Amino acid sequence: MPKPDDVKADFSKEELALLVSRLQKHLAIEHEVELGRFEVESLIDFLAGTVGVHFYNRGLADAQTLLAEQIDRFNDGIYQLERTMAS
């Protein structure tokens, strides 16, 4: 399993360009920081390897919870289909 620092953002060129643009605008407006494309891409890779891991794991946990709820409903439906034996 890769360490967080080894994780690289796997975005298409279009997705990466959009993320770079949005992050550059945010940094300029909110923090008065001007960064070039390569610096922002490096920041995105860093965030993907640190913060991104937590968002990814949270997403997996949410998916697991949703699946467990659906399995419970499915099992309830099967239980309701069961028939009792006549006495």
C-alpha cells in the first residue's frame, strides 16, 4: 500500500486544468497568493496524498453503510416472502 506522500492525483488533462484554475483563483482571492500551474499541480498531488486519502476512506465507509442498509432491506423482503406451514 502506498504511503500518502506516494499517492498521485489521477485526473484527466481537462479535470486537472479545471482544478488548477479553480485553486489558483481561490489562492489569489482568499490568500493573495499567486502560484503557477506546476506549483498548483504539486499542491494538488500533496493534497491528494494527505487530505484526499481521508475523503476517499470516508467515501468507502459511506458506500459500505449504504450497501449494508440495502442488504438489510433485501433480507427483510425475503423474510416477508417466507410462508408458514399450515398446522
